[in-house]
Amino acid sequence: MIRDVAPRDAWQALSIEPRAQLCDVRTDAEWTFVGLPDLTPVGKQVLLLPWQTYPAMTVNADFAAQLRDAGLVPEDPIYFICRSGARSRAAAMAAREAGFLHVYNVADGFEGGLDAEGHRGQLAGWKADGLPWRQR
């Protein structure tokens, strides 16, 4: 079972746990045009590792190996984030299956769900919670 963690709780963990890592599993286009979490206030960098490859959106078969190549070890707490929480949940499940012990899904992701006007980023998620973010 993968535990959902509120964006503010993920931020708190990233702030106090030295080995905690935020892994953004969205696509390069999303990082570039929508923005990404900014961890510089806590002295860290977001690990940018797509769960699916654009444009076909096929699952990244090397995902677990790329987590290890990034220097993560099974004991590290890893918080996975995507647009709304679906891809990040799948990525967290894959990481768990690959032996990573402490994996979490950031609930509502970076932008959250759609509002009544069909826009994201206003109701829930990292941006809506007022957490640090930047354009790439």
C-alpha cells in the first residue's frame, strides 16, 4: 500500500529529513511549461525522472534503475509527485516493487484536479498550497 501524503507534509519531511527526496515523474514538457517544485529553500534539488515517455506515454522501463543511478538507496524516503497524483502513485508502486522501502505519493500532485472552469492549480496540490515552485 502506498501512502498519500499532503503536499505540505511532504514539504515538511523534505525540510527535516536529510535523505528525503522529491521525485517529479511528469514529462519534460510539463516541467518546462507548467513549472516544478522548488526545493532550494531546503537546500535540495528535485529529481526529474519521467514515469512515462512523451509522446507515446509508454512506461519508462528503466525507472527503478534510474532511481538507483541518481544515488537513491532502498532506505531513502522518496516522495513522488506528478500533475494530480495518478502517475506518481504508479511510480511509487514500481519503486516499492524494486525494493525501495519508504515511498510516498504526494496527494493531488503539483496542480491538483480541475476546477469548475476546467483549470488546474487552484483547488489542491503543491501550487495551490502555496509551496515554492518555479518555471524551468
